[in-house]
Amino acid sequence: MANIEYFSHSQGVQAKTLKFITNVLSPSGMGPLKELESHIAPEALNDSAERFDAPKCHPETRVAVQDDLYSWIEHGDADNPKNMKWVTGPAGTGKTAVMGSLTDRCKKSGFPVASFFFSLTGSIGRRTKTAFVATIAHQLAQHRQDLKDAIAAAIEADTIVFKKNLHAQMETLVLAPLRAVAGESHAAYRGVIVIDGLDECEVEKVPDTATTEARAKSTRTNEQDQLEVLQVLYQASSDPIFPFRILVASRPERVFREFFNSESNPTAFAQKLDLHEDYNADADITLFLEAQFNRLRRRHNFPPSWPPPGAVQTLVENASGQFIYAATVIRFLDAGHRVPPKALLEAILKMEAMPASNPLEHLDVLYSHILNSSPDPPRSVRWIRSIMELNAFQSVGSYASNIHLLLQSDPESNEAEHLLGNLHSLIRIPPPSDQATTKYDFYHKSLFDFLNTPGRCGKLYVESSEIEVFVCDAFVRACADCCNARFIYPESFLECLASLPNVSRLTLWDATSKVLPTPASVDWISPFVRRKFIEGNQVFERLVKKAIKEIKKDFKSSQLNP
């Protein structure tokens, strides 16, 4: 090593072995592994805090299903050695519970596991494909130091990898690092990647502050993004270097049926597993209900004769193989109503569905019954639908406390508890101490499907346009309250106003002409008016800009002359 100048003025120093360590930082200033961590969706992991009460299989239920899947992970299919398998079934058949319990079992057995649980009702990272590959790579890096080092080196070599498409990310962050450590034996490194709820993956929403041209380019559909994830997984599973089995769970939607079609791709995938067709869930649902009734009986000191004879069998028949029905019944009995569980169960058992045209008929009747237990069902449904819309925006404004401030007819009232207090079996309501940092969450996507289908929810159906008007009215009311200084809103609530979807032109004009700005509100009005429906309508855009200019002028004047 010639011409070392670090010690050029030193004397009597002998350097036998020198080791130079160079730390390379990404453009963001972070090390490569920190950069990777900043691009993952930690909420999508099976053991994330967001999934702390996610459904898991009740002890002694779904044993056969879990055993079959675990055996495939461990040994594969001798006659069809493929690394990718589809687990499917209609809404409510327990796919998420099975995948969650199976992931736990694999971890306890020492299998390297990576998971990603998509969720339409979860945080933004769980609803889109954006963080998918990075999240998988981050988990794989935790299992082997040499692989972690190889992934870090790959990020150092390609600092914009997170801006590339999923195929490029999979190659750079997973497959290339696996090749780099291929000298090690992969035989002992057999693991599994578990993907749940891929049918709930949505296309990423383009920010409202984006240009019209940028939004025009965003013409992808949910199905296209779901297909891209499937293709990326198949890309990995087909590579000889890839040592993992891949389990994908979803509803049997068209994109999945076509992708996993055994006729068009007879040798590409392991045999699918259909929870509804391949297994009789009645025995497992019976076990679950009996265990839960035993718990309720002990909790309320009910006699051994409760529930009445035939009750469990009736509920099992009503469930039609849908675990979500049984789980919703128990949550309804457990929700702490002023009405005792005995009376609630009696009411459920007396419900009559129309002649069954679909297996969710009894679930629809149950949802209707629970929603109608609210003191004001139509307004409760408007709240629920509005929460569903507002939850789609990644903003502190969509936390529960700000939802309350926006939707309540009186910001100092407790309308949320009045309307939603009886609906704890359908929606997770954060405790008061957590509402400033936690969103509302829904137990199951089937509630969305129910409320969005007129033929299923009947008189409870509300047109999407009515929800837009409901949210717009709330927006105008909040603006008027700010104007009158009747109620002091926190700044995080004002951020919520900047994220409201689909506000009509007339309502926006009314709102901007009424608002008396505060230092916080001046900042959010401008991006708010750059909504899709404004751009392209130059006359209206000029009117709104003129209104904002006048509002800001009035604000400055009020500051100078308080």
C-alpha cells in the first residue's frame, strides 16, 4: 500500500495491517439499511402493532387447513414441485385468520418467514403496492447476516432503486443479493413468504397537489396493480436461486382466477386451496361458538342451559361456512350493550333471511340488525361511509378525534358515541386517550361490500353523492365555526380539511368565501383548491383564486388592525 499520507509526520510508527472502512450514505443521508427501513410498511407485518387484534384461528379450529399448508411449506408437492400456491375463498371464510395463524406457527418452528398483510381498512402502506418489495426484503435481511450485507451493498450500488418498478426492486433487493450469497447452502434456508388480502390492494392515489398532466397519467386500476404484484412474486418463485415458498391469499376475483388458471398455466403453480370448497367449516365454526358461549356463560354467570338447545346449530347453519358471521355474532353479544346478551342472542335467532340467494344472506340480516340498533341508523351509516372515505387519506386529519370534529353537528357534543356506541361489533373505536393518534378501523371488508350494494343493505343504502354532500356540509360548517370563532379547532384538524375528497364546486366556493383565515388555514386553502374538478375549469379557478386573494388580504388587514 504505497504513499499513505495519513501519518506522514509521525515517527517510529509501524503499520503492519491497515483496514479502511468506508461508510456510504444514500442521497438522503441515511445508511443503506436505514434507507431500506424508511421505505417499508411495518404495519403490514403479521405481528405489527396495527394487527394486534387481527383474527387468528381459534384453538382446535382450521387444524386440517393449517396442517395441509404447513406440510406444503415444509415438503412441497412431490408430483408438482412448485413454489407458489393460491389460498382462496369468498368473503368471511377465514383466510386472514388462517394466514395469520400459519405465519405464527412457521415462526415458532424456526422457518424464515416474511409476510405482507394487505388491508383496505388499514394504513396507507397496507393498501398499496408501493412498499411491498422493500417490506419483504427487509424481513428476509433479518434472517441472515450475509444476505443483509448483500442487500445493503445492492442499495449502495443503486441508490434510486426505491423509485423503480416492482420487478426492478425484486431483482435488486431480493434476487441479486440471494445470488451474491449463493455459495452458502440454500437447502437449510427453506422458508415462506405469506401474502394475505392481495385483492384489497388499491392503486395509489395521485396527490391532489399534483398537476393535471400527472393525474392524467394515473390511469391504472386496482386489478393492474394486483396483477403486477402477482407477476413479481412469480418472477421470484421461478428463479432457481429463490429458496422460499410463496402463499398468496385472496378472494376469487377475476384477476386471480385468470392468473392461477390451471388450464392456461398447468405447471406454473401448486394446486390451489379453496377454503370454501375443499373444507367443511361447520365443525370448526361449532367449536368456535361453543368455546365463546362457555366464556360468556362464565362472564355473566349464566346457567348451563344457556344458550338454548339448537342455538349453536342454527347459527352454524346461518353462517353457511362464513367465519365472519360467527365472529360478528360473538362481538355483538360481547360489545357491552345495555341490552343483556341473552336478549341479543334471542333477537339474532329470530331473524329471518329471505330465501337464500347467496351464502351471505344471513350476514346481511345480521349487519342490518346491528346497524338498526343505532339511535339514528341513517346518520350512523353516513358516518361510517364518511369514515371509510376519509380513512383513505394518509393524514393526521383522519385520526378519530379529527373525524369527530368534522362530522359532529356540534363540535362540543358527543355525537360519535351516540351514533356508534352500539356498533362496536362492526368498527374498532379507539379509546378516548388514543383518538388523537389512532384511526377508526373496520373488522371486515364485507361491511363495505354490504353498504355499497343496494340489493343487500336495502333502506340503509346511501348514494356516494349523498356522502360527498354530507362531508361537504360538515366542511362548510367547520369553516363557519372558524369564522365565528365559536370553536377553536386544532391545527391537525385543519390538515384534515385539506384532504377531503370530492367536494363540489359550489360547496368549495361557499367554503372559501366564508372562511376567516387563521395562520394555519391560509396554508391549506391553496392546495385544497387545486383539486381535479377545478383544473380544466378556468373560469371557476379564477373565481376561487380571487376569493382566496381577498381572504388573505382581509386576514392581513385584521392582523394590522386587531
